[in-house]
Amino acid sequence: MSFVYQILGVLLILAGLPLFWTPIPVGLIMIAAGLALLISNSDAAREFVRARRARHPRFNAWVIKAEGVVPHPFDRILKRTDVDRSVAAEDEG
């Protein structure tokens, strides 16, 4: 079932890219939801997003903005890739 969610996540991201530039940014919600599906079902995707957030402040700001827009379960999943939280969790563990 994890594979199905990963495919659905990729499809949401791909469908959301052209819609991102519309006056109502429906694409932002679709991309964030697809990203959340990938993050929740793939350790590699989670580490990839965490590394990109650490290296690219604009992408990090976009993900923080997306956390406020997407429905509740997805915002919690996106927060799992927060660079500051992951460093704090490693320091505690």
C-alpha cells in the first residue's frame, strides 16, 4: 500500500505544478499534500526534503507556508522534515 501512496504523491506533485501559478494557488495545496504522502511513506524522500530545506532557505520558507495551508494530518507530516526539529531530536536521542 505504501507504493500506491508514493505514486499518488508523485501524481499530486506533478498535477499541482502547473496549478501553482493560478490566482488561487490550488497547486500549493496539491504539491504539499503530495509531498506529505511521499514523506510519510519513504525514508529517502524524508531525508531528501530535510537536506533541501537545510540548503535552500526559500524552499524551507515555502514548506513552512505550506504547513499552514494543508489539512491537519499533512501539516504534521511536513513538520517531520523541519531541520531545527530534526537536529533537536538527534541531540536528545
